[in-house]
Amino acid sequence: MVDVASPVLGGFQDSIVDAFGATAGWWVGHLLVVGMVTLCAVALQNREHIANNSGIGRSMLMDTTATLVLIAVQYVVFTGTFGWPEGESFLLAAVCTLSLRWHVLIVE
């Protein structure tokens, strides 16, 4: 049988095979891939409805972009300049950025 799920799901497919066995794991993995492709097709078909009714606009996109950029800048400073571990640096950058964002929105 052709194994399309392994390249798509990666290590998760191996976990599925370990949990369900070779045959059932193959079926479960491929059903997940088919489900993902189906959801993507439905989202593409309804993209106008999603775009018009999602509530996501230019201001939300700008806010999200600014938040992610600030997290990335702080992460680089924390890991590169201070030499802190990656996990803690990312967590601290995310908490600091979200706290700053909350303060700006409340004070504004």
C-alpha cells in the first residue's frame, strides 16, 4: 500500500501506527489526511463567506503582526544577547509582549 500519510503527518503517523497497529494505523492516518484536504477544499470554496463574516480586518491583522514581530525581537534579544535558554526566552517574550499589548489597550 502507498503511504501518503507518513510524509504529511511525520512522526505523528508513527505514533498512530504504534497505537492502532500497522493496518488500522494506515487507515486512520490516511483518513486524517483526507479530512484535512476536505477541510481545506471547503474553506477555499467558502473563502468569501469566511472573509466577510469572520471579523478579521486590517486592524486585527496589524495588531497580530505587531505582536508577533515584538515577540520575535524580544526572543532574539533574550537568546542572542543574554544567552538564555530558548524555551524560557520564548515564554518570557510572549508574556511580556502580551502584557504590554494589554496595558496599551487599557490605557488607550
